[in-house]
Amino acid sequence: MELSFEQLKSMVVFAQVIEQGSLSAAAKHVGLSRAVVSYHIKKLETQLGIKLLNRSTRSIALTEAGSQYYERCKVIVEQALAANQQIENLKNDPTGVIKISCPVSVGLNIIVPALNEFRQFYPNIQLDVNLSDEVVNIIKEGFDVAIRGAVLPDSGLQAVKLSTLHTCLCASPHYLLKHGRPTTPAQLSSHQWVLYKLSASTLDIQKGNRSYKVKLSGNVSTNNAAARTAFVEGGHGLGRIPTYDALPKIKSGTLTQILTDYQLNDIELYAVFPPGSADSKKLRLLLDYLKDYFKKHKIELS
């Protein structure tokens, strides 16, 4: 089926109907009459040969086909807006320094590669990147933004979610050969762990509807995520490691994943910044770029 310009317009109108919640609200949002919006929906359904919306006098509801079609239409609208925004940004090329705080492992593996690309588009923006696993006071120390795995309550900071990172349980083949391979959550507490001092000393693990909480202990602890991975590789205990960091080592054979049929809590990755900083054009550009980067590389990071 060929796509005409008129159908493309109808797809945008359809997406706005869903976003705004009604034909009238969508008509007001896109500057058309309600009758014209209704015409676009009916024409789209006729062209596709399938019903997209169940309509009554008071409400609209997506059909199953409509729900799937909306997801595609929404992407078209988002890409068009992003294209316009990128051109607008190029018209008013931002300058200045962005001072960034970021954990070491996430920084080296994810954020720095993203910033490398960002600088290709915005060479006049200067970056001051500080890698540390310690949670810094970004207002006191003058940071524009910090990358964190959680938002501290009552911190007074604003936050934007960048992505969700998965984690897995790992050990070195040498450790498993010497101490045995745990096959149930109950066995985990009897093993040595490489402890990451900036996270909880308990592990939450699930399978189906059952949840387990495991107390962790070990003779090696560190405040650095990269060091934790290195100690696990060295055979000093089990470790909970971000999947993006563990997968290359699992493939190379220096780490082995355990309890693969159990699930761990994900790490929600945020950019946090002082109130009012979002008004800075250069920071908005960076935050939008990082969100798009994570979306584009989602499979590689999970």
C-alpha cells in the first residue's frame, strides 16, 4: 500500500486525537474543525479497511488494531517534532559549559560515548565531565547535571528519566568451580559477595509471584562499580552487575551468569539537576539527546 501525503496528514490527526483524548480537543490542538478531524479518521479507516476507534457521544476508545496503528503514528509525529527542534537548535547554536557528574562505570560505558556523539552536533558546547561513584552535592559543587541510579527524596532537585538498565548475578568460573554454583535464592546468603558500598546490603530477587530478600556478606567491598566487576572476575565472590558491563565478560568467559531464571530489580537511570536549570537551552539539548541516545541503543544497554 502506497502512502499519500493526504494519508500522512490523516495519521498525524489520528495520533493527536488519541493524545488529546477527544476529536474536539484534537481539532483545537491542530487548528482544524471537529468535522475535518472526523473526516480524517473516517477516511483513514476506509483506506485501511479496518476500524481504528470505537466512538460514542461522550468518549472514544482504541480498537486493538487502532492501538497498534497509533504506536506507529505517534513515532511519525515525534520524529517530525524532533526534526523541527534540531533545525531550530542549529539556527541558534548554543554555547557555554555543561558541568556533569556521573558514576565511573556508567560514564565510561554509556555516557561518554553518548557525549562523544553530542559534541559532533554541538561543538560550541564545552563539557566538564567528572566521573565518581560518590553522590555529590550538585548545587554546592556547581554541577549543571548529575547522572544517577535513583532520585534522592526531598533533595529539591528536578529529574528526567533517561533509561532502564538491567542487572544480572555473576561469578567467575574459578569461583563456581571452587565453591559450587548456587541454584536457589536460599543458597545465595551462604556465598561470598563482592559488596558495592553505595548500594543496599540486601538483594531482592523474584521468580513469578514469589519474592526473596537475601542478606549479602563478603570479605571484599568497594565504592567503585568497575572495581566490583574486577573483583568478581578475580574470583572473590558473587556480584550483581549491570548487564551492559557483564555481557562482554560473559561472552569472553571471564564471568558466568547464575540464576538466569530469576529476575532482579532494574536500575532506573536519571539525569538530576537544580530547579530552573531546565530553562538552559544547552542543558535541554543535552537531556533530549541523552534520552534519544538511550532509546536508540536500548538493546545494547539491556
